[in-house]
Amino acid sequence: MAKIKKGDLVQVITGRTQARGGDRGKQGRVLEVIVEKNRVVVEGVNFVTKHVRVGQTQRGTKTGGIETHEAPLHISNVALVDPESKKPTRVGHRVETNAAGKTVRVRFAKKSGKDL
């Protein structure tokens, strides 16, 4: 079972600090999970500039130029944010039975000694 899924709120835990122009400490929603490469795309984090060749659409408008968009981060560089404390946390799984009586695995945020 995946620890991080699309739509989760995550925080970048490695890299350069924001004071030095990096993304460490930034929080954002996961836009995409690339399972084969163990990478995630996070909204508003790890922007890269891409030069796109000039072209034309069917209507005749010009496309191209310099675009910025989010690049993938390795999944180990982000941590799931606890919805209660709004701090990064580790993820655990537990087995529960739902309303229909079916056994399912559920993710939950683990509490650290500081959060108790």
C-alpha cells in the first residue's frame, strides 16, 4: 500500500532552505505519483523552466516560449503532513473493518514524542 497518494498534503523535508532559494519546508498537494520511478509531483514545489519551440495551433495563434512547471521529486524527500498538527509525520497502516463488515487497510499519521 502506498504511503503517499495523489491529493495528499506533503512537505519537502530535504534540500536547500527557502532562505537560500530552495524548497525545504514548503507544503503542497500531490498532483501526480510516478510509481515506476518512485517520484511525486507536488503543487508549487520544484519549479523548472522549459523552453518550448514556437508552433501554431489550428486557429493560427502562436505557441511556445519559456514555460515553468513542477518537476518530479523523489518520494523519500517528502513527508505526509498530519492533518491535526500540520507538521510532517510518518505513516502507519492498520487493519479495520468498515461499515459493510469488510476488512480494509487504513493509513494513519503516527504521533511522535513531541506531538503527544
